Amino acid sequence: TLFPYTTLFRSPADLGAIVRRAVETVAPQASAKSVAIDAHVAPGPHALVGDAARLQQVAWNLLSNAVKFSPEGARVAIALATEGDVEILTVSDHGAGIPAAFLPFVFDRFRQAADANGRQSGGLGLGLAIARHIVALHGGEIVAASPGEGQGATFTVRLPAHADVAAEARRAGGNGVPAPVAFDKSGPETGQW
């Protein structure tokens, strides 16, 4: 396997809480670059069975990369929604983008696209490969899209939701709606960090 020592500790998990923790973790990095994080967690129990720590690693990696590859003063977005029996996590930016020739290789280990000056980002080129591996272990998929260099990128993670876990979350919490994202006064489920 790609990463043979990946162990998952599966239990009922709230993907909404995982997204909020990822935003809190990346906020100092974003603040240092004056990058705003727009977060939107759709109402509903974003329940699944999975390894919360590994899923947070995925959300953190995608959001951290969005901030890293965005220019100073930019905005990045992270959104979570449910479509049928699928949880959809989307992270997008308006930063460096991904060259069309590199897009098929963006999830390969030790691969990095060079910027316009031929420099690489400074990482090892493992973060997205690990994210893809973790998502696959959860029965999901991750895809990258970019209109091209300098035009930003969007990463979309699709994970199977579990109706029985969602139903239990509703019974335990009353209406099944996770705690609101409390970033500012823009609304109960939308925020800006």
C-alpha cells in the first residue's frame, strides 16, 4: 500500500466539528498572511464513522495549503454540505493555481509543481498524497480542480455519511444540528475567520 502503517481508529465522528477545529488550527497561519478564511457548515448532523484525527489531518492539510498558496490579503473558503448519503468538504482559494500539465499528478507522492520562477513550495510533497490515502481508507474520494496557474484551486472531498450515526446524533442532540460556527456575526452557520 501507499502508506502501510496508516491505522484508523473508527468511531462516530462529527465532520462539522472536524472542520471547525481545522479552521481554528490554520487561523494563525492565515492571520500572519492577512488571509481571510470564509467557513460555511451547512445545517445538519455531518455524521460519519471514521477516524476524527485523520479526517482533521485532511481538512487541515487542504486548508493550510489554500492559505500557503494564496497571496497576502486573499480569501480562502472551506465549506461542508450533505448531498444524500455523502458528506462534501470543499476547500478553495484564488491563489497560485495548478498548471494543467501538473493537475493529474497533484496527489502523487514527492511531486510538487514549480511556481512561475521554477521554485517549489518547500514541502516534501506528501500532504496531498496522504490526504488522498486517508480519504480512500474512509471509502471516499478527493479531487482537485484548477482553471490554471494564478487562478486558484478547489479541492473536493466526498465521504460516505452514515444515516444511523446521523439519526443517533439527532436523538442525542435534539434537532441534530451541530453547534453553530462562531466566527463572527454573519450568521449561525457561516463565518469569517
